[in-house]
Amino acid sequence: MRRPFIAGNWKMHMTTSEASGLASELVAACREIDGVDIAVAPPFTALAAVGKAFAGSSIGLGAQNMHWEDKGAFTGEIAAAMLTDVGCRYVILGHSERRQFFGETDEGVNRKVLAAFKHKLIPIVCVGESEEERDRGVTFVIVDRQVTGALKNVAASQMANVVVAYEPIWAIGTGRTATPAQAQEVHQTIRAKLAGLFGNEAAAGVRILYGGSVMPENAAEFVSLEGVDGALVGGASLKVDAFTGIVTETARVKATAR
Ligand code: PGA
């Protein structure tokens, strides 16, 4: 009942022309793939160009961040309406790099989630522990706090339009991944938390992605796990073959699971 979902996060890579080229290649490469929702989040400056390349395809456009206010004197920020204006359907919120390097808090992420709903954007809410937190044994405490904080004042009826991404920080861009058992237990914890907050039915409809060094070679390991509905992909999303490989693997695994 939950459609598998693979989202690419290009982070601070790609000029407009590079982005257009990669986007067109992705459209061609993913044309035949069935049964998986696909989205890509390029940098702000490339959104319009990538949106143009995705037009008429099934690949959704996403942004990597936004501000919670509708407009105003917020130098350097981007509003939700600016994202929908260029065709965005998704917005990544609370990525660990935003939290680590730009001081994002659970409260700020929550304001952004509520602003995303107001503008009919689907938030991809990122949560995950640092290596130090995992070593201290507080992974579940951290993830619980992030989920609860990000989704404050969200209605159960809105939860079908929330995507959560579990990304252990120590696995992002490092080539290290969580073990399937580690990923699965956090995914289960997140869904149980969502059930506690919004009820079983709403929780069962939320797509929870794994993220952190996902590649074509290891994608099946994660997406075959019960409760893992896809992946949020950084580095590998910058290469057409690698990203397409992850989407293909996901389609294959999920089709067999049905
Ligand atoms: P990675 O990044 O795939 O390069 O580890 C994942 C992410 O930051 O979403």
C-alpha cells in the first residue's frame, strides 16, 4: 500500500547546464521503470532547468530546504511559494547537514513542515543520530525527539503526505552504512512513534526511507527490509547509472515482495 520512493539529493553540486544534462539523462534512463516514485532535489539555482527537463516525465522535483515564512526580509532564504512556482512537489527538511552546519533545530524544522503543508509540498523530514550518540546508546532518544519535534501540530490526516528519512549521520557520504538490522530497528521505532502520535492507520501510510551511502550494490539490502519504503540518496544520485541502478533494484525487490 505504500509506494516505494527513491529521492536523490544533489546537495551543492551541479551548475544549471550540468543539471539539465543529468536530468534529461535520468528521464531517459528511468522511463521504463515501474512501481517506484522518483524525485530529485537539485540546488535552488537549477530547479527551473531541471523542472523543465522533468516535464511530462514521472520524476518529481524537490528542493533541499526552504524558509517557513511566506515572504519578507529574510536575505538568502527561499519561500515555499517560490518552490511550487518552479514546479516543486517535495522539499527535504531538517537534513543533518542543515542541522550540523546551519543550526537547524527541531522547532525550525517543525515550522517548515507546517509551511510545506500550507503550500501543498510533501516534506521529506530527515532524522538520524550522530556516531557519538549511537555510541552513547541514545539513538532512539534522539530519533524520537526529532520525529516528535518535527511533526508537532501536524494532523493525522496530513500524515499520508509526509515522508520520513532515517539517515544515521555517520553513514552519510562515508561509504559506511547501517547494518540491515540497525536500519530496521530504527525504522520500526519511528513507525511505532508515529503510531503513538497519530494512530496505527496514519502511521502505516507514512513512507520511511533509509539514507546514508546507498548505492546500487547495497540498495536491495535496505529496501527489502519490512518497513523500509525506499531511499534518500546523496552521492550516488549524481551519476545517472548509479541512481537508475538504485531505482531499478528497488522496483525489482518491491515487485518480488508483493
Ligand atoms: P549519501 O548522502 O548517499 O552521499 O551518503 C545521503 C544524504 O545525505 O541524503
